[in-house]
Amino acid sequence: MDKQTLIKQLLPSQPWDCTEDAVTAFACSNIALVKYWGKRQKELNLPVTSSLSISLQDRGSQTSLRCQLGSDDLYVVNGYTLDVSSAFARRVKAFLDLFRPSHEHGFYLETDNSVPLAAGLASSASGYAALVLALNELFQWQLDKKSLSIIARMGSGSASRSLWHGFVEWHRGNDEYGLDSYAAPLSHVWPELRLGLLLLNTGVKAIPSRQAMSITQVTSPFYSSWPTLVEKDLTTLKQALDEKDFNLMASTAEANALAMHACMHAARPPINYWLPETLATMQQVWQLRDQGMHVYFTQDAGPNLKLLFLHSDEPILRQYFPEMQVVVPFAKV
Ligand code: 2P0
């Protein structure tokens, strides 16, 4: 089955009403504590493993979308109009083409991200999730979140997890068409949990994550052990959430991130998202732990780190990391 056929199965049959009035939608970013790294099927974006994330509360993508009959698409991201020939715009267009009622229908898309684009802070996750929520509004599909998660997954895998706040698990699924590969929220609530965003370098990443994922999967001699490791880390992480055991939760997340990067480092050619400041900060975190502090990190497809700690340690950590932006995943909204 290709994307178009799958979409037809999920969506109400055409014609869809599409007004020229703009709709708006917000989706939060998410940071994986047990990572998604590798696809078992590229066309439908099906993952090799399940993954588990925490949301970034009010940081994410605010998207406005409308149809414009008889005009070409226009995409405005953080106030800048995208060059239609850029890889970014072509990928958005290919996704929107799946839902375009006819060639006459252009889309005007405007999105504002409150996380840096393409710097390993999950801008594509919240971007595609917000776009799918906006499409659901625009065409009044009234789909449930499970279907929206499947559709968001086809835009970008991690977007499947960006439709909920809190802890979210994206289930790998077994169906060859991916109808059981969607995310769902976990019931655990952890008000004391904090994430510290350390923006060490906000330049565009060295290599897009999609490409890096594929090279790792095909060439890294360590990739064959990744699925077993993820399964084990998911079990441990869920146990840590059940027991509200911070050290177990955060140490598992840190080890999982390091294992993902070790797989990448061993790929041929090597994939490296670490900058000198990334390693220096990791070493600082390890030193603080040696001194008895309960602080850990995770890292995605970029040089920036996200610290994991509890509210009680925030004042002291702010002294060591004055630039840190603190996120409260379970803040009351
Ligand atoms: C994650 N990352 O679980 C992992 C960890 C980055 C490192 O998902 O090809 O943009 O669009 O499905 O979701 C980034 O990859 O990849 C990602 P595609 P995506 O958050």
C-alpha cells in the first residue's frame, strides 16, 4: 500500500469542504527519552522500534492554514517565505499533495516555531503535528487522534508523538500498512520533572536526521543490537515511571541517547552531531553527578543538550548553566 491509498482509508471520502478562511492549530514539541532511530518501511514511515517521549509543554509550532483557489502554495516559516525549491519546501509540498483536493487548490501555510528549526529540538515533530491538526480543521474531517497520529507519522515519524502533552509512546505496530503504528499518551504525571534546554549551537544541523537515520541503519555495525536495546530501555523507563524513580528514568534516557549516537559514530561514513561544546557540557554533567547531583542529559539529531532534573535541583543547576531554558512538562495550563 502506498501513502495515498492509506490516506484514503483513513479519511472521509471526497469531496471535502475547504474554505478560504484560515484555521489555526498548535502542537507541542517532544523530546524522546527512548529514541526512534531507523525505519522498517520508508514509504509509510514505519519505525523499527517503539519510542517514548516527553512533551515540551508550550514550546512547539503554531500553524495557520488556508486554501487559496487558483494560486500556488506559499509557506511562511517564522516570518520568512520559503524558497519553493528548497528541500524543506519540497517535503512540505509532497505531504500537502496527499490532501490537495485538486490542482486548483493552493495552500497558504504560516507557521511559527518556538524552538530553533532543524537544531535537534524537534521542530519537524511539532511542525507536522500542527499541520495535520490544521488540515483536520480546514477540511472538517473530525478524525480521532489515533488517525491523526498515523497521518502525522507519515509527515515525520516523531510528529506522531506531538499530539499530546506529557509522556507519549509511539507504538511500532506490526501491521504492514502501519495502521497500528501510532502514538498514545501515558497516564503518568510528574509535576516536579524539569527539562533544561541548553542551546549550545542553533545552526542548521550537519546532516538531516532522515538521511542520518538511513545511513546508520544500513552501515553501522552496531545497528543490529539497537532494537533489542530499545526494547529493554522502554521496559526500564516505564518501570521507572511507575515507581517515580527519577534516577532510573533519567539514567536510562541518557544511556539510550548515548547508544544511539554510538551507533551513528560507527556508521560509514560516520555521522556526528557532537560539537566540542556538546562534549564539554556532557563532561560537566558527569562531574556534577560525581559530586552527588541528580542531573542527566539527552541529545537528539543536533549538538544541543536537554538536561533532565527535578524541581528541587533547579536553583543550583541554574548557577552552573545560567543560559539554560527550563521547561515544566506538567505545568498547569
Ligand atoms: C526521536 N529523532 O525519537 C529521534 C531521536 C532524532 C533523534 O525522530 O524521517 O524528523 O521524518 O521520520 O522524526 C528525528 O527524526 O524523522 C527523530 P523522519 P524525524 O525523536
